[in-house]
Amino acid sequence: MKKHIVCLGDSNTHGYCANPGDCADGGIRYNEQERWTRLLQEKLGDDFLVIEEGLSGRTTCFDDPIHEGLSALDYIYPCLKSHEDVALLIIMLGTNDTKDRFYASAACIAIGMGRLVKKAKDTECWGGKTPNVLVVAPPPIGEGMLTSPVAETMGTGCVKKSRELAHYYKEQCDLLGVHFLDAGALGCEFNQVDYMHLTKKGHATLAEALARLVPQLIK
């Protein structure tokens, strides 16, 4: 059986495109030749199966009062069980958690990520092997978001909190003994529409970094 890599994330894992002009199909989702998950699959080759589990608006553990079913904590168990045996779980979440309506600091969001990681590690999906989790801190939201069309729904505090996530995520990962990657340090490019979604170039940058890292994490 191929080595299953589950990619659990939000709209940046689903491939949302805020600028249709940047997408080959001119739609609101990057196609299979553009999303980081599909690019990662191509780079890793046939010995691996990269599984997309992206959902726009998804949070680490917070229930959204406006939209239902967005807490990853409620979804992680059936997700992992449906894809067992899992060789690696990649989690890239936190951008949506910074929304003002959740009233959560970066430190609290990181605790939510910690809860999610613990639940993933406790799920019997690893084929008898040690749970293998990589937490990716998403790139911080750009200042331009504050004057963008999504500013009123995101709130004014999310830019600052998003910049702090990598620090607190790293602390949680060290505490829990899981892998960590700061996507913000990779220079992943955001669009100039909402300043929080990856461009086609940003997807490619993330895929390149993960293609170098992932084979080192799967034994």
C-alpha cells in the first residue's frame, strides 16, 4: 500500500483562489496542477498518496457561530480513520481562528492546535507505528487585509495574532514531540485581494519545501 499523507487544512489546503486571473481555469479554486497538495503528490511520486482534506473556514477547535461543521477537533477522528493507515498527518490551520468573533489570542489558538494534535495522536490510524504529525504554521495575514473586502468579517486583530502563531505553535510542537514548519519563513506569496490566500506561486513554494521535508519524516 502507498504511504498515506493526510493534509488537513482550511481554504489554503482546499485551494481557494481569490483572484480568478491567477487560476488556469479562471475559477475560485486552483486546479490539480496548481494546488500545493497536488504538486506535492507529483514531486513525491507513486510510493505516496497525498490526501486533500481542506475546507474553507476550518478552525483548530472553535465552533463558528455563523457556519457549521468547521471545527477540526470534531472531524479529526473520522478523517484519520477513513484514511488509515496514515503515514503522516500534515495540519495547516490557524488563519480562521484569528477572526475577532472567536475572541482567541495566538496563545489560545496554539492550545487549540495542541488539543487537535493530541486527539490525532490518540486515534488508532497509524498502523502500529508511532503517530507522525507535522504542524505547519500558516503564513501571517498581510496588512492589506485590513482594507480588503473581507476586513469586516475577519476583524482588526487577526493580522497581529497571525504573526504570533508560529512562535506559539513551535512551543506546542516541542511540548508534544511533533514536527513543525513555519510557512511564513518560506516566503509563500499571498494575493493582493484579501492578503490571506496563497497565489499559484505561493502554492508552488509550499509544495517545494514540503517535498524536501516529508521524505525525511516518513520512515
